[in-house]
Amino acid sequence: MVTICKIQISPYIEKDFWEIESLGVEPPRRCGKCKNCKFCLSEEGLMMSCQEEEEYLMIDKAVTVKDGQSICKFPFIKDPNILSDNRGPMLMRAKKLEQSLSKRGLLDQYNSEFQKFLNRKVISEVSIEDIGNYDGPKNYISHHGVLQPRKITTPLRIVSNSSQDNRGHSL
């Protein structure tokens, strides 16, 4: 009896070896665009849980560019109506921040960085009238400075805290 087998010889590519070597070890690639993009091939893309992937897609859909300006919508996982109007506590926090920055001689530098945010339209001022006319949920986000003395361009960086607790809830 004779058995004939077909053997296909193809050039060795190191990438193919590593893909085969990792079969069953790495989590499956989940990119909805291509299954082989740079994100999927990165360590971050490979180690994404299902919940993280859903959150990533939600954020990806929420960020758009219009007339050269990035527009970000807050994607809510829970109904935002559960948040209470926390203006009072956030104003107190802002006053304490201002006092602290003033004591440390950083208030002018902080205000300058904040003004840059306004100039670049990263943030915008909301008038008291607009606040009064808005009848939806209101949640104020605190911000503070992070000192980075070794950074030439931003020795004082402003960061916001959107995970700030609001009566047991946060964004």
C-alpha cells in the first residue's frame, strides 16, 4: 500500500513562528476593524478584558474631530440622573485649592496654565444663566495641580478628577 501526502513548502517568516507559538496562550484579538492592526498586536490590545473593550469602544465613539477641534462626549455607564448637584462641595474644594496655591506661591502659574486650557478651548466657561437654564443632571468636576519640576514645558500640570465621589457615585 502506498500513501501520498502533499507537502507545501513556504518561506520561513519569524512573525508566523511567534503567532503559532502563542496559539492558545494569548487572549484572542478582538479588534472590530481588522484583527491584525497595530493595536491588536500591542500588548495593551492583547490584554483587554471584554468590559475594557466595551469601554474602549464607547470612548472611541464619543470622540470626534470637527473643524480641527476634538469634541469629547462623556459616555455614561449608569444613568447620570443618579448624580446630585455637587456645586457647593466643589466650590469649597476650589477655594481650598486657591488658598493652597497662594500659600505656596503657585497661584499665578496655575492660573496661567488654566488660561491656556481656555484659550485652546480644552475647557469652556459656563455662565450662571446657562447653568440656571439647564434642567438636566449637574455634576461638577474638581481639578488640581501636579508639580513636575523636571518638565520644562509644564512644570505645573492641571489634572481633573472625574472619578470624584458624588454621594456614592462618580462619572
